[in-house]
Amino acid sequence: MPPLVSAVLSSLDKGWATLIAAALAAAISILSLIVSVLSSRAQARLASRLTDSTNISKEAREYKLKQLTSFYDPVYTLLSANKAIFERIGPTSAARINGLFNDEETAEVWRKLSEEVVVPNNLRICEIIQGQLHYLTPSDDESIYLEFLTHAHAYKVFKQEAYEAYRLFPFPKSVYDVVKQSRAELKSSLTRVYSQRK
């Protein structure tokens, strides 16, 4: 082969090699850019999901706290006070049935406590139920709270004057236990959530 042809072919080989190398470098650069963009998008989606998950968890905790502070805690404390008074000096209490104290005195104390404490507590519970019933836990049944509303309003009327028809509006005895249980479940759930965060 003549030296000129050999030099031209050698020059062409170097040109092709340079062109191929440049094309490979460009392809690798584009591929790196694509991988980088895809990686950034995946990271952004992951961060978004994590933020959503964190926000949902925070909202769930805040909602449970509202259930406790706006509904279950106040209803529980008011019902507890009424329960303690009724069990200690109410018409069916051991103090009244066993005649441990002067019957006229205990009847008068019961009358005053029921008018000054029990009836106002009942009315406050009614306000809470009417304004915060949406905070009931999914396992809770609203019918018992509606029964309490009926009883509380009837009790207020019958405290002014006794009627035999009062028996149509009995106190829903399970309301206290239902509130106590739902409250305990919410507190336990929140305790678990906060202990997991540590």
C-alpha cells in the first residue's frame, strides 16, 4: 500500500475512533443524566410519600387527642362525679337502704346534690354530646348517648315534680362503662403511638 493511502487510512481510523469515543462519551453522559433525573424523581416521590405519611400520622394523633379532650375526658369526669354521689347517697345507696344515717337528712342532702351537682353535670354532658358527638370512636354506639340525652332532660323535669312516668326514661346504666372503656382504648392507643416515636 502506498504511504499516502496508508496515512489517509490511518487518519480515517483515528477520526472514526475519535468519533466513536465522542459518541460513547455523549451516550454515557446522556445515560447518566437520565439516571440522575429518574433518581431525583424517585427521591422526590419517596419524600412526598414520607411527608404524607407523617402528616397523616400527626393528624390521627391530633384527632385522638381531640376525642379525649373534647368528648371522652369531660363526659367521663362528669359521669364519675354523678356516679359517686348517686352510689353514696342516692335513693338506692347502701347509706339510704341500710338506714345508716337519718333518712330525712340523707334525702335532703341527696335532693340538694342532685339539684346542684347531678342536674348541672347532666346538662353539661348533654351539651358535650350535642356539640361533640362526631368525636365518637368507630366502635362506640351513639344510641346510648342519645338515650342519656333523653334521660337527662327528663330527669331535670322530674326533679321539679315527681311523676310516675319518670320510669319511662331510665338512666342508661352502661353509658359510664362505655365511656370509660372508649377513653381507656384511646389513651392506650396514644401511649403506643408516643412510645414508638422515642
